[in-house]
Amino acid sequence: MPESGQAFSSLTPVNSIDDFIVQALARQNLMASPQADRRTLIRRVSFDLLGLPPSPEEVDEFLNDPREDAYERLVDRLLASPHFGERWARHWMDVAHYAESHGHDQDRPRPTAWPYRDYLIRSFNDDKSYSQFVAEQVAGDTLFPEDPQAIVATGFLATGPFDESSLQSIQDDTDDRRIAQYLDRDDMVTTVMSTFVSTTVHCARCHDHFFDPISQADYYALQAVFAGVDKGERTFDADPDVSRRRQMLRAELTRLRGLKGQADPLLLTPSAQEIAAAWEAKQAAAPSVWQTLDPVEIKSADGSTLTKQPDGSVLASEKRPEKDTYTLTFHTSLRGLTALRLEVLADDSLSKRGPGRQDNGNLHLSELKVFATPDGQALAADAKPLALKNPRADFNQDGWTIAHTIDGNPGTAWGIYPRVGEDHRAIYEFAQPVTIEGRTVLTVALEQLHGGGHLIGRPRISVTTATESLALDGELIPAEINTILKKSAAERSDLERGELARYVRQSQVERDLVALPVPQMIFAASGETKSDALAPPSKRPVRMVHLLTRGDIKQAKDVAKAGSLTCVEGPAARFDLANASDEAARRAALAEWLTDHRNVLTWRSIANRIWHHHFGRGLCDTPNDLGQMGSKPTHPELLDWLAVELRGTGGAEERGSIASLKRLHRLIVTSATYRQSSQANERNAAIDGDNRFLWRMNRTRLDAESVRDALIVTTGKLDRRMGGESVKQFIQTPGIHVTPNVDYANFDPDRPENGRRSVYRFIFRTLPDPLMETLDVADSSQLTAVRNSSVTALQALSMLNNPLVVRQSEHLAARASQASGDLEHQISAAVRLVLQRDFTERERTVLSNYARQHGLPNACRVLLNSNEFLFVD
């Protein structure tokens, strides 16, 4: 740290930052600017820390606060505000190219991306240690398995575009599919390394980096880190207690399944046997509760011959199409239906006796849908199926569980292989009892879309009004357990007694799992396959990543070993993994490499980013590239000092160290350098016209979100609720393909969605909001380290004519009118709301005359188009 000095500078150092700045000013023969006035300071720091303007009352309170530390108290209050996290999460979302659609030619919406945004807001508000913040986003699911928010954090790896057509529609094991996977991993590598260490690693994809000491081997080592993950939806429990219980129950379920066929001592204990005996006695006393329905209409969508049988079942014969949907219609007079049972019955006419029509006796039921209408009323073409819950079956093929039949995904299905040649049953509960006056018409659609002739051979449908789970589940008892129950307790072997106890406990664990709240979804990167309530997720295999000569898939060379940059001294550049097939261990190793206290790139990068957002330019003005192709820092010693202070030693908080992002913010905004006015100085401008050495504060235009939010604040219409699903400030209708049609122009500006802060907007990559785009909002298809900041005629036209701006001007006029019936008092109120100050005599005259001629709302529009509103001094 340099010695304090004031040569050629009027700047009186407040903290160590100023010492560095003063010395640089002295070397350049520059004079610092005086401190800005209090109104300018509160407006500046409020927008910087919260992205919102101060209220007139807050300005008055600060202006009239006689305490010497009034400014420091103001800063502390702003840092403690929950709006701080919203402001700085938005900055991070720029860097991570966050959006809620895939981009590319199939810009499918991502309705489950928003939990990652809320994770960012919480993290910044909680002042989470930066090392933990980094580690969670790269490998939170494996480093912090007890914290469900750590799963949400991995949404960072999936914030970028996703080429759905290449990554899902193209056949596996083709060059096109492999190219798409390399490109998808390239996005992850680029996002991680540009964001956390500000390096252009992606420039080494086809050859060694031309300027920085980054080899092609380093690049593919980083690709190998992500060789086992794909982007997609994964589940998490927002409630940590529910998360822990789900993990505990899943672990017990896995253990119990592993004990099948074993006389484990734990299953033969007196307590386990007592529980089994009590269940057996209650089961024996349970009456039959199911009523088989007789089909009145049977249809096959693809040509199967379906014939009603005397027992109410339907037998399929003759033509066997690749796929089919059976639609069965029934009448019932029962009211308050609580559940439906599907039986798939074996039959001698089926291969292997079925119950499926495939040659091996298997079937694949993709979706089961149930519709209910009053008798005599036709089923509408756009009718929605009844909501079903808690699906369970007597047997699930591995990876083909009954839960897949109500997941809305035609690519998943229920199967029963290898348990062919026998009857199987599945039960679905209705989310709400089905009660219709008179006779009810039930329509059941059995969608079998997997292909290959995996069709049901002989289905039968029953319903019940019972509410006891024991009565519902009685029909699901497996054949081998029924065999045991037919014997007396004295006749059973230890193996049979243990198997019965295991089944009883396993059934209870499964019921407990199904009864847990439905987990939330997050679009993230994961090395696990999508799971249902009863099946814990399985690991994806780690793909082989080869070093590609010139980036050509046809010129694959050596297999890459997971690692990072060899040019960083200290942490190992290639990861020594105990199990190379454990993809999570690869990401954990990268997280440790990134947060290693010897890796100065990480700390230098974040220190420079924070500086950039406070001064409008970083100490290095290429925040995503601190290498040779980037700009040289104007104050390299200051940047290093900030990095070391933020890092501490090993990330631990220590005396004299900043060791906190909020402390770094406080240090910067309380410095005398930050508090300077933005006034011009011809002498200084002749030496340093770009103000690179900070002889004054930079005057900056509000970013798009701050303009929009400030506009709504002035009218008093801002909805300050935090978090939750993103709001769609547009009219969405189905498009030709998966990309919807989006209409911003005709969206009602008075809809409540328009009152939410801009950070909560639903963001399309290829369909941006025209107003926000005009105001230089970040392009979410790109990593945006520095936004464009233009001043164009189109912006002025938008701020005058956009429907939202016009309507908010009317709301502002209405709010100002509440102050008084006198026009000049109304103008005064509007100026205070928009500019946080009193009007001047000239403004009083000009605005009053304009309002008399064109109306108060139009005068408010003039205020909202003023430079003083749109810029921060």
C-alpha cells in the first residue's frame, strides 16, 4: 500500500483506496475534483447499490442530518436493504448471460430458470463469502449436499443458450450430436472461466492461445470437467427439512430394496415382526373397495382391434401398430371418486402371455389421462384432464416407473419387464374427489407412444370412493408377498418372515416419500438423470473428451484429463481424482481450483467487476479479459491490493482484510475518490480526457432496468415483492413451433406484472422487450461484462411514446395532483418525485406554461425525458 500524499491533488484520503488514487493523480499532474453535494451523493449511491432512486423524504433526511458520519450511515442502510441483492444479481445475470429461453432456432421458454435468479439475490443480500458463492455455482450439489440452494446454484452452468434441435433431436453417437455436445460444453467452459477468472480460455479451442499462456490441452482439460453433465431440469426441495427427510427416506428405500431375498437380522427383530403382523391383520380385515367399470365405447387411434371382454377388460388383437392410444369411455353413478385402478392383464393370446403386445411381453404406457363430464355433455376438444397424484404400481421396470405416466413427457413411460406373463396393477389418486350430479362419463386415454409395438394387451379400469390408503394399496401386493400371506406365521421361514417385514417397511417408506411436498424444478446442469418420487436419480456416464486438432471432431487426438490452467502457479493444473468416472468430483476439483487462495485471478476478477459498476469503468476496462488482449489496468497496484484484501488468507476473515463483498462495496463508495463531483475541468481534460485516472466521478446513464424501475417508483406503482416466478410483461400465444409469439406492444401497461422490478422480467433471448433493447439492455445470448451505453434519438422517441412510459406519466401526474389543486404546486411535487429536488424559478415557469398548454401528464413526460432523470452525476 502506498504512503498517503496529496501532491497535485485536492483529494483528502478517507481510506486506502484514496492513497492509490492520489499517487496516480500526482504522477499524471492531475487535480482531483471537490466532493459532490449531498443530493448528488444520495442519488448516486442509491442507484449504485439498489438500482432505485431515493425518495424525496430520504433526500430531505440526509440533507438535514448534521452528523459527521451521515453518509456512512446512509451507505450502511442501503447495504442492508433487500433491494441491494436485486441490483447486484442483475449485474451478475449479465455476466452469466441469464435468460429464460433456450435461444437458437428453437427458443423454447424455460419456466424453471428463475430459482437461480432468486439464489443470486439471496446470496448478495446475505453477503455470502465469495469463495462459497463461486464453489456453489460450479459444484454446489456435491460440495454442499445438505443445502438444497446449492443445487439451485448450479443453474449458473446452464444459463446460456441451449441448442435443443441438435442436443435432443439428433440421434446419439453421430458426429452432429457429438459436435453439439462439444459446443454446449464450450459454453459452460467459457461462462465459468470468463466469469470467475476473466480469461479467454475459449480462444484455445482450435489451437494454443495466440496471446495468453493457455494451451489447447488446458482448454480440453476444462471441457473434460463437464463431460458428465447436461443442461436440463432437476428437482430440489426449497425447505431444507423436507430435503433432508427426502434424502433419508431415499437412502432407506435403497437399502430395503437391496435386502430383497435376504433374511437380514434387522428384519427379524421383534419390533420389525410386530409391525409386519399388525399390517397383516389390518390387511386381512380390509374390504374390497374397487368397482370395475364396463366400457361403453372403445377406440384405437392407430388401428388396433379392441374387443370388450365379459370381465370388463378390453383385449387387443390383430394389427399391432408401432404406437397407439386407446380411448375407453365409461358410465358410473358413484360420486366422490377418489382413485382409479388400471390393470394390465395376462392373456394366452398375447406373446409370453403379455400383458404387453411386444414380442417379449412388455408394454410402455407413456401417459394416462382421465376426463370427467356429466352424462349427455360431449367432451370438448380442448378439455383438460383431471389432475392425478400419488401413482403407484405393483411393479416398475428399472427406469420405467408408473410416475412417468403423469409427468407430461411423452418420452418417458411405465414398463413391467422382466415380470411378463402375469397381471400388473397401478393406482392413481384424483387430486380432488370427482363429484358430478347424476351419472358421470369417464373417459380414459392410454397413450402408448414409445414405439416398437410396446402396447397394452388387455387393460381393465376400476374406480373407488375409498379414502384409506391401506384399502387402495391392497390390490398392489406383489404375487410373492401374497404367497407368503397364504401361509400361517408358524409355517414361514426366516427368509419369508424377513421378506414380509421388508415389504411392509418398504411400502411405508414409499408412502412417506409420495406424501412429501412435490419438489421444485430448476433448469441447471446435472450429472444425474431425471427421477421420480420413488426412484433416486442415477448418474450419467462421463463422456470421453478428446483434444480436437483445429477443433475438428474428425481429428480427435488424446483423451483429455480433467483440469484447468497450467499458467496459474500454486493449485494443481490437472486434477488427481480417486474415481475418474465421478463427474461431480471433477466439478468439485475445479471449484477448489477456482477458490484456492493462491489463484489470484479469481479475486482480481471480482474486485475489478465491482469497481466497474461503481465507476462506470473497471480498473481494467475489459472485465472479462485480464489477459494480454485485454486493456492494461490503470491502477494495477490498487487492483492487486483490492484482490488480496478481498481474498484474505485461505478465504478466512482476518483483521485488516475486507473479506466480504459488502465490505468491498462500502470501502469503495465511502472513499473520497467515489465522492468526487463529476464537474468538468479543462486543464485535467487536456491531460486525461477519458478520466482514466479518476480526477472526477464519471457521469453515467442509467441502465435499462434502472430507468424502468425509477419510472415506476416515481408513480408510486412499484411492487416491492421479492422473488418468485418471473412475470411476463407481454402477451404470449403459441407459435408455429416451440418458439411462442410474444406481443409487447399490446400488453396492458396497467397490468400488475408491470409493477414488478425489472430483475423479475421473463427474458426471451430472441424476443427482447423493445423498450429495454432500445435502452441497451444486455444481450442474453452473449456474456455481457460491459453494457453498451448509447444516447440515441430512438431512446428519446421511446421515452416519449412507449405505452408504458405514457401511462406512467399519467400516473405520475395523478400522484402529483394529490399534493394540491394548484398547478405550480403539482409541478413542484412532480419535480421532487422525478429529480429529488425543488424546481428552479425557470423550471417553474417553463413547466407550468407547458402543462397549461398540453396538460400535466405531458409535462411529466418532459421531466422523464430530462438528462437529469436519465443520468447519474
